[in-house]
Amino acid sequence: QVQLVESGGGLVQAGGSLRLSCTGSGFAFSYYTMNWYRQAPGKERELIASIFPAGSRTDYAFSVKGRFTSSRVNAKNTVYLQMDSLKPEDTAMYYCNVQNYWGQGTQVTVSS
């Protein structure tokens, strides 16, 4: 079965950095676009980054463009989200997604 496991969340001060990882199994990882979403308390889940199968194209939400970078290592079935210049408004649960499948999420908290 498809599994997505995120890691790397935590508490960081504003202006700091974190790198999230998501490892997939149970599907042909290298063939699929991988997505990162986030959901803050009381808000809808928001698509923030997508990386195409070969990693040659990435798309970002306006809210994170220029600060977040997604990459992938298909040989490791892993996708990454490098988050720099973090802001308190980046505080949310971050989820990895492929098709209709979701990871369990990893919490990111940015203190001011």
C-alpha cells in the first residue's frame, strides 16, 4: 500500500530554516509529481509546492516563493522541502501528497 512518511518539522525562530523530508513507498515514486501542502489552525489546507517526476520543474505558491525550495532524490524515494527565512505565518502542519494519498504530517512552528 502507498505510504508517505514526513519528518523534519520542529520549532524555529523567525528567520530560521528547516528541511522537511517525505519518503514514499508502495508506488512508482519516480513517475509521480509530489506535492507539499500545509494547514494552519482554522484555515484550509493549502498547496505550497509541487515537484514534477524528474525534478526539472517545481511550482510554488506565492506565499512561499523565493523562500522555500522543493527537491527530490528518486533513488531514495524521497522529496524534500527546504524552508528558509521562516515567518510566524508559516506555522502549520505540513503534509506530503501524491495523487489521493497523504502523509501523517509534520508540525512546523515559527516563533516571533
